[in-house]
Amino acid sequence: MRRLRICLIGGGTGLSVLARGLKAYPVDITAIVTVADDGGSTGKIRNEMNIPAPGDIRNVLAALSDVEPLLEKLFQYRFDSDNLGRHPVGNLMLAAMTDITDDFGHAVRELSKILNVKGTVIPSTNTSPILNAVMEDGEIVVGESLIPTKNKRIDHVFLTPAKIQPMAEAVEALYDADLIVMGPGSLYTSIMPNILLHEIAEALIKSTAKKLYVSNIMTQPGETTDYTVSDHINAIHKHVGASFIQFVIANQKTLNEKISSNYERRNSAFVHCDTEKIEAQGIEILTDDHLVLVNEDYAVRHDNCVLAEMIYELVLSEVSTIQVDE
């Protein structure tokens, strides 16, 4: 008997939140994480040490770690000093371990052991790609952190250099998975940098795993303004070169007007679940009345417990022929 295998793809806060929720279930988790970030502490370390961006990797390592809370807090601690570069300790540890092992992928594996990570965290590539965007008006924007600042509609994104090899372990994980999950997270700057790699895109199409997209609740200014759920899905299919998503988790509940006003000030709105267009593609919509949490400031996010339970129930129901070690 073996445990069910769930492979996550993405970056940013969304992937780490999802990973933390799934950690409670009897599944093998592999997280394929973007290393295209070029802003903040991550960008400084990336440029000064010529290593892949560590920030998103750090967050997922922390989410999947099984250590004393104080050690996790230390790993995530950020120095509040310009003299120390305002770096999180975890970013510095990844940089130091890369120096020691002379390999970023090896550094992630070694830190995973130290942090007793419950799962496998894999950078999508062992190099430092640059994410570029071609806007609908033809302007080309170079650099992940600059793309949202243009506030223009994106036609497509691409990586340079053009031919980048993914981590072999990442490709293998996609073929071995029972369920592949993309999102939640920034569509163009967290999810796309992973699936732009040719071998990863090919594995997404050819893998026998079920494929799920977790849609964002709100649009993201400068990336997905006015996007519906099907717009997100279509963008992913466009960049991969084929339709492969079979399920989508999306919010269908109408929320408080105060929430809308709060986000309108930031040029953000609810991602409309355009059911007919999604179902016309043969994609099954999954939702839950308690999928969205609202805090006292009228900010929304996925309830990671509800989201994790939905994903676990999906993989159980769809992979019923596999004997699972509970």
C-alpha cells in the first residue's frame, strides 16, 4: 500500500498556505516552487550570489516543517535593519547552504532535513530565470517585480534564457502524482514561471494524474484585472499549449459589499466564476460555502483547512483504485 501523492505547483503566499493545510492529511506532498522572483530580500540575494530566488522556497519549507515553533519562527525571522539587508534568516540559510553544497537544489534538500520537512520541496529549476511579459499593446517588461507595476493587460509571459532545464525531480514528481494542484497565487508571477519550462509543461499534459486549478478569490492589480475564473484557466492552457485542467476550485458565494469597497480602492474585485464557460470546457467546478474567510478588516483569503479537505476528498474519490495507507 502507498499514500496518495499530491504535487503542488506555484509560489508566493498561496502555495505555502495550501501546503500547511495539506500537511495534516495522510498524503505525500511534493511542492514545485518558482524561483523567478527578483524583488526584496530574495532579489538582493539572487543578484549578489547568483543563485535562484530563495524566498518562495523558504515559505514552503517553513509551511511543511515539523519542528519546534521557535525554530520555525527563527527561520522566518526578518532583520529590521538596512545594515543587515532586511533579510529573513531562512533566505540567508539557503544562501549559505548553497555556498556549502555548491548547488541550490542540494541546499534545499539539506535544509529540508534540518527542518524535518513533511514532504518534498523542489525548485522548478536550478538556475536563475528572468520572467518577462509582453503586454497587449506590445510593450515588453523585463523582470517579475516590474510586471504588475505597469497596470496593463498581459498577452503572455516568457522566460529568459529561452532554454532552461527544470529540476529532474520536479518532472518526475508530476508523472508520479495522483493529483496535480496549481494555485492559489499570482497567475503570471507565481504559477506561470514553473509551467513555462518545456518539460514541466509536457509533463502536465502527459501525466495520468488528475489536474486541479485553485482559483484566486480576488483579481490582482496589474496581472488579472477583470479576469474571470475561465480567463485564468485559459491563460494557463495558452502558455502550456493544450487544455489539461479537469477540476477547478472556485468561490461562487456573493460576499459583503464592504469587502468589495475595500478591494475597489486597490483596483481589485471578486473573480467571477463564469460557470457556463468553465463547464463548456468539460471542467468540473468544486466549491464550498465556507471556502472563503473574511477578517475584521474585510480582507479575504481561502480557509486553508476547508481547501485542504476539499483537495483530499477529491484525490480520494478520483483515485479510488489505489490502496491507500491511512
